[in-house]
Amino acid sequence: MTAFEFDRRAVLAMGAAFMVSGAHRAMAGDGDFPARLAQMQRDGRVAGLHALLVSRGGKVLFEHYGGTFGPTVLHDLRSVTKSVVGMLYGIALAGGKVSPPQAKLYDQFPEYADLVRQPGRGRITVAHLLSMTLGTEWNELTTSYGDWRNSMMELERSPDGYRFVLDRPIMGEPGVKWNYNGGATALLGRLITKGTGEKLSDYARRALFDPLGLGPTEWSNVQDAANAASGLRMRAPDLLRVGQMVLAGGAWQGRQIVPWAWLRQSTTPVVPIENPFHYGWHWYIGEAAGGALIRAERLIVATGWGGQRLFLMPALDLVVAMNAGNYHLPRAEQRRIANAVLTELVLPAVA
């Protein structure tokens, strides 16, 4: 796959390989789209949906809220938080506050100098944090978050969570294999805090949220620090705005907020996960298929437990923000519901 280009002219020049077959049309009218969503909910294809917002070309085309949720209600983002932290690192890097991705990871933590003397650790870089390819032991996907053997649960119980992450046994060469690792994001959050001299939540507000004009946010803590891996809460329209800013190359209302080059690199595939997805720097990159009329589309995703999603499709200039409460469902069922919303509801409406 080629790098994600944010320049509008480059997006338009991508060609038919990333485009919807046939002429584009506007999203179905308000009377049709809600009706089709309601039918999908009655059929059991979509459950637990709290918010769904769709934007194309910077214009909001559809907005839905379920139950007690509305445009002013803060919703947890879970691991969508990770993609936000990745952008914050890029902003801090542009400001000279943190080290570049090629920097040696353990050099950034001199307080743990004893660890770097262990064989193999000197090859790990900040880029390996960003791509979750540290080559160290981490067990987060194969056990539930209520299980004490889950590595994130171990981090939270550890007297020093950062040492816990940095001290995981070496299992392989860094940069080779992706292993989902919330501890990597915790270290990124710590580097941002150390470099800026601000709490992660305060820096996020000053450097990203306020420039975007976002409303109130909340950030839960782990060991007296913001939970960089999954602790952010945000209003659904603000999550949509984050996605719109990303598709605009990191700019908002004439101001460059996240460096264009950082977003371009972050959404370039680094390591395969499972077909069709790759991982970049705290973003998933893959393809979506929406039936006979829709060809493969470049898809960039931030994803969180329970059905939290931020879908970006640059060739269509499309952003989909989704919140759900499916925390009790298996991971595969959460994924099925989110994919149904995208491929059976949204994409056919813009084909």
C-alpha cells in the first residue's frame, strides 16, 4: 500500500482503485437513512449503538443518538485514546519536546538505566512503541481485562507501571511482529509528560482540543497519571471533528494543529496484523468492501473496546464516528457490528 496522502489533489488523483464504483451521490435522505438503521437494529445486525455521526467533505450528513446519549454527553473512547496520544506525540515532536521515532527507547528513561544493560533492549526505539513492535512479552488480547494475568491489569497493580512495561522479557527482534500493547501507549504518554512538563490531559487540551474547538473532555487516571491507553472521554461530535481534522491533513480553520508529515507517516502501514489490516503508528490501516457496487476502499481506523470507532476513508472524504456500549460482547461480535454499520449502512448510502 502507498502512503496516505492528505493533499486534496493527491486524494482525487488516487484513481478508481480506491473509489466507489459508479457516480457518487449524496447520502440518502433523512427519512431513508434512519429507517434503514432502525431496520438493521430490529434485525439484530446492529446492537448497543449510542451515537453514529457521518461526515463527507467536512459536512455532517447524518447524526444518530440512542438511549440517554446525545451530542453533549461525554462517551468513553477506550482505545481510540491511543490514536489521540499518537497525534499528541507528533505535536510534541514538532515543538522539540520529545525525541524522534528513531531515538533509542531506553535512553529516554535514564531512571531505569539498569534495564538497558540487558541484552536486546538497546535495539528498541520510540518507533517500536508507536507501531507496537517492541518484541517484548505482552499479553492483552488473549485474556479478559478482568483476568489478573492480563498485562494491563498487571501494569495497574504494579508499584511502577513504566518499569513494568520496560522490564518485560525479550521475545523477539523489535520491529518484526505486532503485539497489541497498551503499555507502549502508556510509555508514549509518559514521554509527552516528561518532555512538555505538563500533565497529559493538560497538554492535550492546550495543544489539540482547544485549537480544534472541542468541548469538555475527561481523562481517567492510572497510578496518578492519565490513562494514555484508554482513559479519554469525549462528545461524539468532537470525535467526528478529530477525524475531519485528520482528513484535512492536520489542519483546522486555517491552522496546522497536527503536522501533516506526522499524520502521513502514522497512517502508512508498518506491520501486518491480519488480512486486510496493517498497523501504522497507533492507527489501523486496511480496506473495506461494501457489496457489489463498492470496490476496495482505503480505510484508516481508530478502534476501542465496546464498539468505539473512528473510520476515515480519504478517497471518499468520509468520516464515521461511532460510540457503542457492547462491552459484554465478544471481540468478534463487536467487530461485526461496527463493520455492518460501515459496509451495510454508510457506504451504500454514498455509493
